[in-house]
Amino acid sequence: MAKYPDSKEKTIVAAARLLRGQGYRGTALNDILDAGGSPRGSLYFHFPRGKEEIGEAALAFAAEGVRRAIAAASETSESAEVFLIRIVRGMAADLTRSDFKEGCPIATTALETTAQSEVLGAAARDAFRKWEQEIRRGLERFGMKPQRADLVATTVLSQVEGALLLARTYRDLEPLHRAEAAVKLLAGADARTGRSVKSPSLTMRGRKKET
């Protein structure tokens, strides 16, 4: 991620967290200002197009954090199965940590705005495509043929996104546990096989400056 002046970065980080939990319509500019601790003047200086421009930057920020985490999961896993399990468990860990208030960092805003805002719709599409491509690259790294890797990457992303929505709605991780069993099958592994897998966080964490 490019280095921004402190006030701009704080605004983007704050907006990303608010959009993840509240969505675009549920987040007012004053909410972003209060959460980021930046003066209103700096907001309009850095984001002359206003809230939509902030939303675009926030989605890109959140998307890049997840993409990097997927890439890291691939690089530190010993098999396609473990790689996919880590993706699911990372999302589950984030959901649990937020007490089921924060699901996918893109989905809420995407569902609200894609039909109304080409700018935000494009940012959401770009995010999902990059995640899908990163999953595909990880699968190919473990020897999966490109055509199958394409299919599995799309299926995994769809499975995880749907499971996150159900888990957040139900306030229960069972949909994500089932998603984990499903991605094991997609990786060509026996879903009954138990394995100890660490659960990395698939969020922006580690990319925000300490304040």
C-alpha cells in the first residue's frame, strides 16, 4: 500500500473498519471523522470527491490486506488443503474477534452500492477478482492444473463469502465449519482427516500504523 500522510491514512483505516461493520449507507462522514480523528478540512483536502472517494480508498485498503494474507497463507502452507483451511479459519477468527459484527470487509458495501455507484462497484469487483486470482495462484503453487485451479478458486471464494454471511446472521460459526469441510474436498483431501492448522487473521491488521 502506498504511504499516505497520517491524516489521510487514518481516514482510510477508519472508513475501512466502519464500512466493514456498518456498510456504506450506515456510515456517515462524521462517523469517519470521529473514528479517524482527522479535522474536516483535511478530509476534503485529501478526498475532494467526498464520501464516495473515501469509500473507494477504504475498499482498496481492505482488499489489499486480505489479498496479502491469502498470499502469505499460500507461502506458509505445506499443501493446498492446509492453504484453503487457513483462508476459512482466518475469516472465522476475524468474525469471532468482532463478536459477529464484522464479516467480509467488502461484501456489505458491495451489496449496498454496486447498482448505484460505478466507482464503488468497480472497487468491489476489483477486490473480489484479486482474491480469486490469489487463491488460484496458491492452488497452482501446489500443483493444481490452471483450469481446475480457476474453478476451485471461484468455488472457494463463493463458499467462504456465503458461509460468512450465514455465520454472521446466525451468530454461529457452524456455516464456516461446514465451509472448511467443503474446501477440504475441493482440495482433493478426505474431509474427515484431522490436522492442526494455525489460523492467521485475514484482515488489514499489521498494515495500520500504531497511533
